[in-house]
Amino acid sequence: MNIVVIGAQWGDEGKGKIVDYLAGDAQIIVRFSGGANAGHTIVLKDEQFALHLVPSGVLYPDKIVILGTGMVIDPEALHAELSMLESRGINWQGRVFISDRAHIVLPKYRQIDKEMEEKRNKPIGTTGRGIGIAYGLKAFRDGIRLADVFEDERLVNLDAEDRAFIAHWKDWLKQFPINLVDYLDKHRHAYVLFEGAQGALLDIDTGTYPFVSSGMSCAAGAAAQGGIGPRSIDKVLGVFKAYTTRVGNGPFPTEFNPENQGALEDYIRKTGREYGVTTGRPRRCGYLDLVALRYACRVNSIDTLVLTHLDVYDTLPSFEACIAYKIDGKLIEHFPSSIYELEHAEPVLRKFKGWECELKGRSSYDELPIEAKDYISFIEEYTETSIDMISIGYERNETIVRKSPWIR
């Protein structure tokens, strides 16, 4: 059975925790996109693990984790991450693999990335990790894949500095390559979890272009870059927060106004720990954008939603969510492609009553206060998508499952 987990907003939705939770029932976890620009935080027994490249399931001692074809991989960053895991008692040897079709990020890409960002009149807000450069060279057919690292004739177009870098990491990288398509075909009866990076609204084709990532963060990326065909996907899960955040530049219709919502933004940011795992940048915060969430459900064929950070609203007497936009005086109920329209969109908000009690410690949906259930029901009705999992804390066990995604 193949389950795909993607972010249904602009990233940072809590995918890492959800993948870590679901990995308990999986045999193989494949991350299919992104690079060291992504960041997943997992809390296990009061320990916090920040992962950037390695799939979240690595914390289980018996799981196979694979960096997929659509990823762009910095060997230095990967080595540092695996060394961190090893130093903290996580034995990863023999169960971390890389698709031999995945591309390599070379050191100069980071500098090129930063220089391009500095030259833009309207910066994108890139992490400066060289990710976009790697994807760009891949499209130009000038990239270097993991398979190419071991074939000298494929390196002839590189300069001496790049060849020296590859030579330095070549022997260490020999332990990782697999033919991902062949491997998954041989394990076709396994429970496989496909982990996305970033979020649906940062997808290169269906996101808020050009303020997007350079890879495929949509559900279709699991098939295009995860080693399986599209008809082999059994379910798509979309993870979203009770509110919305964004890192970097780009349109954000429901962003809090610092002048009259600054205190609320500070509360959400502090309570929800809304700081980038990779960059440390404070995340922009705003109310839940249901127009954008419904769009993400439709464009990704999301079967079921996973709601996270619901507990962040525990102390609020009321809060709001966006149900439509007003753009140049017109009511808009769809998610526009135009950046101008999104930047000029005024959110039409609906108020919800808060529950003003702690959700932590509740283990079933029936134990949730009626106000929280009302909020969940409204989201389900608006998006026409069920919410089958609810996260009410950072720990694995602080997760309410209404219906297991592993049930066909």
C-alpha cells in the first residue's frame, strides 16, 4: 500500500511529526522532493530532532528510508545530518538509501543562489542552499546525479573545484545508491510512505509562482519522482495547521496586520514555535485560509486531511478563518493564479467560538470540546474533505486518529 503525505499550505504544517507517526506501520519511507532547504522537527521522549534531508521515519530502528529521485542532495549536509543522528543513538547504517537518479548539490550552487537572490528587484526569499540552482541545472541537462558521481566521463564538464569536491565524497557515497524503481517493485507488497517537502502552495507548477520552491511539492511528485506510477498511489494525505504560516516572500492574503493584530501574531508565533527549522527565520502568521486549502485539496486529489497545531488556539475566546476574498471590490471564492490578485486580496472572515480549555491529554475525537468539533466540521464541509487525524501536541502520542489511513 502506498500513502503520500504532503503539506497542504506553504510548508511547515507538521508533516515531519505525521510521517514519523505513520511510519510506525510502514516498512519503507521515501522522500520524493526538495533538499536541505526543507526542515522537519520531530519530538521523541522530550528529545527534539531537526531533519532536513533524511526522511522522518529514520527514528524507528527497523525502517528503511530512501532519499528519492526528485531530491537534490548536498553530501556535506547529508553527512552532517547522519552524524548528528548517530551521535544521538540513532543507528542508520544499512537502512538509508538514495535513488541513483537523485541530483547532487555542489558547493558553488549556494553562492550562485545567493547572488541571484541579491540581484532580484523583488527577492523570492530563498534559503540560499543552492536548491534552485540544482533544479535549474537539472532542467538545463547540466546537473550531476548520484549515478554520475561514479562515472568519470560524466564529470568532464565540471571544473577542477567541483571534481575535487566529488572525489572527496565519492567513497562515502558508495553505500547509498539504489535503483528506486526496481527496489520498490521488489517490495510492491510493502507499506510504503511517501514524504513530501515544503507544501502544495510552493509547488513549482501549481503554487504561487514565482514565490515557490523549485521542485515538485505536489502529490503527483510522489509518482513522478518517488519511483512508482500514478495509479500505484492508494491515498493522499494533506497536512495543514489550524492557522496559516509562510516563510519568505510572496502573497499571503490572511496574514495578520501588525498594527491591529500584532499581539495575536506574537502569541501564535510563540505558542506554535513558528520559526524556520532550516533558517531560524520567524514565520509570517495569519488565519486559516480555507480558499487556499480547498484549492490544495482539489489540485492534489487529497483523500483526507490531517489537522495540526489545533492546541495553539486553546486559550483564545474566538478566532477567524478566511472563506473568500475581495479583490478590487469583487467577491472571489477560488484561489487565483495571479500574484497581483493574491497580493490585493482582502480576506472575507468567519468567526469561530474558542474552547478556552486545554486539548492536551485527550485521546479521542469524542473527548474534544464542541467548539473544536464545530471548527473541524466546518473545514470538512468547506473543503469537501474529511479530517481523519488531529494533532494536539508535538509528541507522537498527542495524535487523535479518527480513521487510520492504512485502512483501504
